[in-house]
Amino acid sequence: MTREGELELGGTLILAGCGKMGAALLDGWLARGASASSIIIAEPNGGSAAPFAARGVTHVSSLEDLGQTPPPAVMVLALKPQLMEGNGFSPVLCADESCKRCNTRG
């Protein structure tokens, strides 16, 4: 049971991206009582993740580094859309291959 206003994740949270937006989100979650040990940052820039790693948050350089980690309860994408494919995500957001808004490959 959590106190009012305290954040309960219900499992592992993976934060993909820890730039300005991801760091701000993570700061807020930790301030609200999220357990640092239940959060994993997937961020190639170790410098931006270092302050959180010092607070007990796990840092990996890429999603591939997660290996056999059990599926997370929550995954937050804090990446610019143009960076998603290079970080292990497909930019395809819908099944309509003719959709120019969602499908950057077609």
C-alpha cells in the first residue's frame, strides 16, 4: 500500500531515453516515491544516465542490453521520433503502409 501521492509502479519500468524529457520524467517519479531499483534506463549516452545510476537506477546502453530481463510493467519512450529506429524501435506506428504520417518507410 502506498501513501497518497506516492507512485507505485507495479513492476519494472523501462525508460527508453534519458535526455531532458526523460530525465525530467524520471526526477518526478523518484520524487513521488518510485523505487529506483525498479527502474531501468536504456540510454546510449551514459553521462545523462549517471546521476540516476548513482541513485540506484539501472542503466543499459541499449534495449538489446536488457537480455533476458522479464517484460516491464511499464515502458516509456522518451525519444525523438527520428531517433527511434536507430535505438531499436520501428518508426511504423500503424498498420496502414500508405500512411505518410505514421510510416516513414513508405
